[in-house]
Amino acid sequence: QQQQRFQTECRINNLNAQEPGRRVESEAGLSEYWNRNDEQFRCAGVDLVRHTIQRRGLLLPSFSNAPRLVYVVQGRGLHGAAIPGCPETFQSESSSQFRGEQGSQRLSRDQHQKVREIREGDVVAIPAGVAHWIYNDGESQLIVMILYDTSNQANQLDENARRFYLAGNPHQQQQGGRQRRRESWPGSRSRSRSQSPEERERSQQSGSNIFSGFDEEFLADSFNIDNELAMRIQNRDDQRGIIVTVEDELRVLSPQSRGEEREERGLDRDN
Amino acid sequence: GVEETFCTLRLKHNIADAQRADVYNERGGRITSLNSFNLPILRYIQLSAERGVLYRNALVAPHYNLNSHSVIYVIRGNARLQVVGENGQNVFDGEIREGQALTVPQNFAVIKKAGNQGFEWVAFKTNDNAKINALAGRLSTMRALPEDVLINAYRIDREEARRLKYNRDETTLFSSDSSGS
């Protein structure tokens, strides 16, 4: 049904292998976007993005109107997804360790939803509307390829993959990127019920995180915080882009792999 | 066998009755949801509804509709609403009052704050099992993220990250006196 709604035509006379047409630099990485107006991608109802995340780089949390599949091309890291209504099952107790901390130093309590290790070859599925983030805790670059299925039934907006950032300031990143390069997108055609490629690109350039669209007072009320902190989560003067450098190591709760192995062995024995 | 299924399906369900509320906050208000779990015919038509009552100056947590659009019709009172789109663009900032309707597209974030007379609404949603994702409160995205992600994303310190995560202990409906923690 969704495909019928969006697609009025799929007139493809020949196919071409495509490379990303737009590169956007961030403080700790690079994002490359394929031309979403290319006929073959529009026909398939997909959008492609490749993120190259430097060591200690954090891809800021975002959600989208389309479900995503992430493939880890290279490197390793951590992936977190904030699934609505799910409990924060990763909880620090006195004996828990924070990943990234030297030794077994105890830290103050935190709790959050499950964090998963990812490595080369992994595929991660992210439902529409679920916020996710990625951190590179490896020794090399972490490269992830993301496909947005915009023709999926879960998407009730139009055929454009829309990225809603919970933090950061993509606008500043795109305007101020040091080596920003924008290529023209030949062969792109607009449709009557959607934005033209130029409009679409303009709207991408005017991005910021969703909290920046609210009044500070409203945010302060909602979070029960002071106005200053409300302003800070709007990230209006943030120049770092969507992949930011983590100052120290990112400390998140994660089970020790040895512990997991022990548990697995124990289960085997029980079985 | 069609008459045993479709023809006898229940077609109505009352959502104005306060005793049927799914979410209730004695200082915030109440919300009653109607979906295909409590009215199965909605599975056929892929729609659902929500009836909300917000007490004076209370708030609905900032949230977005995960899998549906939402069309809000104001039954009584007034509220200030802000709706934000994909680029942090404020697409609505104003008061809506009795008799008016407002569409909130899928994934657009919204905050509602009731006016002095309170606010009552019905929202029609374009999915038979419409879901929301709260951005603040006990069952919110903020709580789901590790402190260090917040610290580095917003360039704040650990104490501020904790306030952001834990200062609101209510869910969905917030009282206005900033004592939710």
C-alpha cells in the first residue's frame, strides 16, 4: 500500500553504480549521502548513508520516519537504541563496571537501556521512530552503511528519509564543515507532491536538533530543569556536527565478555 | 462465517469515562486510549483515538508519534502547543482552543501546556496501535541513554546529565509545579 501511495512510476531504462554525492564533515567523522533523487533509489524507496566514525567518535542520537538497517563495514564499537516503553535494564550496582574504565574502579550509579557491541559484519535493525547512537571504541575507523526503507509501511510521511536529531546542531556542521563538498545531482527529478531536490537540500541545510525548536521555558518545565540547562540541550552554538569527539572514553554499562562466557558455559552445563 | 466475525464486531467504546483512564496523574490529568486491543474493529480501519484531559497549567510530556499522524480536536478549554519538525524547525507555536483542530505529523515532536481553564481533547491517530515516544519523564528517551552519551552530546557535566534524566519522575502527564522529581 505504501509503495503504491508513493510510487507513481519506476521508469528505469538503465542502471548505474552510484557513489555518494554529498559529503558532510563532522568533528569526529564523515557522513556521505547517496543521491536520494536518483531514479533507482526512488523506485526502490530507499535512501543510503555511510558514516565514517573516527576513534572515540560518537554519532549523536537520532530517529527517522523510516526503518533502518545498519551494516558494519569496518571496525568495532557500541550501539545503543532507545526503544519506547522499554525499561532501563542496564543498571550499575556496587560491583558493576563501566566499560571503558581502567581496572575495576567503582563509579556512581547510572541506568539505561541495553547497549550492544558491534563489529565488522554485523547488521543492526532499527525500527522507525527508535532513536539510536553509535560510538567507536575501537582502534581504527568505524564505518557503517545505513539503508533507510522509506517505502516501508511504518513510514506515514512522504518518501524522504527524515532524520530527527536529539542532540547536536547539523545546521552548523553543514554550514561550517571544513571540507564541505557538495556535488550536483544530475538526473534528479522532482515530483509534484514532494519537494524539489533544491528545496530538499535547503531543508537539510537548515537542520538543528529537535529541542532547538521549543521554547526554553517549555523545555525547562518539561524536564523540570533550569532555563540554562534547557538552552544547553538545544545546542544552538554547537559546531561539532553529528559525529562528535568524546573527551575521555565513553563510559557505559556493559557486561564483561568473560562474565558472559562464564554464563554461557554455566547454561550449557545446566542444559 | 463472515457474520460471526465482522458483522458482530463491537463498533463503539466510551473513552470519556474518567474511570477508564489509562494514564492518570492527580495533578496533571488523564488520558484514555482506544486502539485495536480494546476495540478490535480498529484493526480493519487502521485508526485509533485518544481522549485527554489536562488540568490547569499541566503539561503533556514532550513526545512524538512513532507510527502515526495525530489530528487533535479541542473539546474544551485551551492550551499552548509547540510542534517541531525534522530540522528543529518550529512549525507551530500557538494557542489552540475549543472547536479547533491541529494535525501533528508522524515523528514531529510536540509539547502541550494547558491554559488557565484546563484542556480537553480527542486525538485521532492513523494507526490502529498508535505509539508515542516521550522525550522527558520516567519512560523517556533521555532515561534510556547512558549519562556519558548525554554529557558528550550536550556538552554538560555529570550532575546536569542526571538532572536531565531524573528530575521528572512522572510519565506522560506532568504537573505544573515543577515538583515531579
